[in-house]
Amino acid sequence: MKKIFFSKFGKAFIFVAAVSLLAFLSLKGFLTGPKNLAYKIFLPVQKIFYHTGSSVSDYAGAIFTLPEIINQNKNLAEENLKLQGDLSKMSEIARENIFLKERFDLPADSDFNYILANVVGYDPVSFGQVVFIDKGSSAGIEKNYPVVTTGNVLIGLVSEVSASTAKIQLIADPESAINVVSQDNRTTGILKGGGGNSLLMDMIPQDKNVDVGEKIITSGLGGIFPKGLLSGTVEKIVSSDVDVFKKAQIQPVFDAGNLGIALIIVPR
Amino acid sequence: MKTFPALILIFLVFFLSMAIAGQLRFGGVSFNLVFVAFVFIGLFSSGKTVFAAGLFAGFFSDLFSSPIFGVYLLAFSAAAAILIAAKSYIFAKPNVLVFLTEVFLAGVFFDLFAMFLNKFLAFINLQDFAVGWKYFLTYLLPLNLAMNLAAGLAVFMVARMFKKRLSA
């Protein structure tokens, strides 16, 4: 009996049983404390590696893409001029909007607070699209808070929080599903992550249209994401007439590989 | 390779991987450098060291990547057992071809394990895991394996260069 117990199979059985117990404890939330402590210990190490890695890759990338950068700079200068024109037009509209709201006694737009956090790492093992940030529940971040980057571009939502760090599930993660609407045609759908870089807008009614190049924004339905956050642009329509719903392939607006900062939207 | 340096290597590679996995993506898929380092250790170390490295890699992967603690611990331990058996019975000689073959075969096992796990977790949580088998088998798995092989080749060449420098 003793021989069988300490044989290779016996040891393997004990190991699997111990791991199963760990998994059970983790499911029941008993490992949250030790996990938080581990995050606290490893976060500084992670930060050092991330900043060093980013700097090296930025310099290396700049060397290889110099002609592209020059071209991009030229295009950005033109775009900047155009945006300045748009901005002055928009501020006029905003002023008019405030005036009309005051005049008709309408409530002001509901605003949000933002918490600025730095991205400090990517999930290196799973197929999921998850990034880590350097702020957690002690900064006021809670699970399911939406996360944007500069320009109100939606990048995902907080999927796990510890005291000092949080995980952000990017919109391209296979488990992500967001209620969206196309900006021009006002066609609703659900934006799903497909792993890799792909995003799919599903559940588009057959009688509604979405155009290639059209912007996709959050619809505000479901209560998690505020409406109007830019989520992507339509790349192509991928379904046929025989399907119950139409589908569209969506191009994400942000570069998941170069996320420097994340703004966590906190409801007021 | 001795156990302590192997564990240090896994530790460093894990955090390096977390730092660069985002930048070095192709088609949204990144290579699994932790796994490649683990297979590399498997090629040049004793059974005990491979198992210890597997436990260490599994621990960190569970800590940072898994919703349930223990799943990657199991996956890496199973991969360690396979690597140890393969080293004893099939691939006795450590060379680049053996290393890449091990990266490929262990990678298939590891990715399938991860896919089954995600499907299972989605099932018990009554959710839909959007990655279908067709997409996984035709896009994610081949791309991940190819990237792991490329990373493996790079790791082997760097190790060889260091070995030459140290022996010179």
C-alpha cells in the first residue's frame, strides 16, 4: 500500500488533488488575499520590465520605420489643420447647445470622472486580450468600469481588480460583447471580440444598413458603457442574405500593442 | 542547467514576456516566450529541474493569466512530464531540430489545453466563448505555433552565441 502511495502515480494523484483544491479555493475567492499580495510584490518588477521593453521597442521601431514616420508626420500635419477647423466649428455648436439647454431648462449631460492609469504589461500566456494597469481598487477602480484611451476611444473594461493593479479586458478579447450603434445609419448591433485583432459587429438586423468606413460607437444600452465611445470603423460586411442577422468586420481604432495610458471611466 | 538558474530564467522571461507581448504581435497573436523558455530548459536539464521550472512557470501564468488558479500549473506540469518522457525515450540528443520539434509538439498540446479550458470555463459560466474551433485550428493555433517556432529559433541561436562567447 505504502509502495503504491509513493509510486509515481501516487505522487501524480496527490499533485492533481492539491491543484484541484487550489482551483476550488480560487473559485470560492479564498486566494484573493494572497493573489493581491503577490501583485503588490511583483508590480514594481513588472513596471521596470515594461518601461524598459517599451523604450527599446520604440527606438528599434523608429529605426526601421523612419520613412513611414516622415510620411505619417506629413499626413498628421494636414489632418491637424483640418481638425483645428472642425474644432472651432464644434465649439460654436457646443456654445449653442449650452445656450439652448439653459433656455429650455434641460438637464446638463451626465459627466464622468476619469482615473488615469499606466499600462504595465500584457497577458503573456493565454489567447485572451488582457492588459494590466498600475492602479487598482485603492484608487477607486471597480470591476466592469469602462476604459478608454485618448480621444474617448473605447479599449475595454476592467475585468479583475486588486488593491494595486487591475486587468483590462480589451474589446478584441473573445469574451467581450458590447452594445454598439453605427454613427451615421444608427444601426444597432453587438460588438464581439474574436481573439487576434478581429472585431465583429453581430446581430445587425437584415433590413438595416451599415456602410464600409462608418464609425461604430457604444450605444449606452446595457448600462456598462456610456454612449458615444468610439469603438472602431466598419471594414467589410461579412454575412449573406440568408443569415438571420448581418455581420460586419470592424477595424479597431487603437493599437493594442502600444497602449501607454488608460483612462478608467468612473460614474459620478 | 541547474534548478536555481532555470527558475531565475523563467522569472525573467515571464516579466520580459509581459512587457513585450503587446508590441511583438502578428495578426493580434503573440508568441509564448515563457513556454519556449520552459521547453529550452527541458532540453538541457534533469527531470527534477524541468518539473520545478514547469511549476514555477505554471504558478506565474496562473497568477497573471488565469481566472482560476491551478490550470496552468496542471498544463505546465503535464508538459513537463511529456518533455521528460520524450527526452528519455525519443529525443536524447539536444540539438536545434529536436528543440523545435519539442516546441511544436508541446505547443500543440498546450494550445489545445488552453482552448479546451476556455471552452469549459465559458460552459460552466453559461457564457459564449467567441473563438470557434474552426478559427482556432485555422488561424490562432498555426499562427501561435509559427511564432513560437520563430521565437524558439531565436532563443536557440542566442543561447549558442552565449555558449560560444563563454567558452572562448
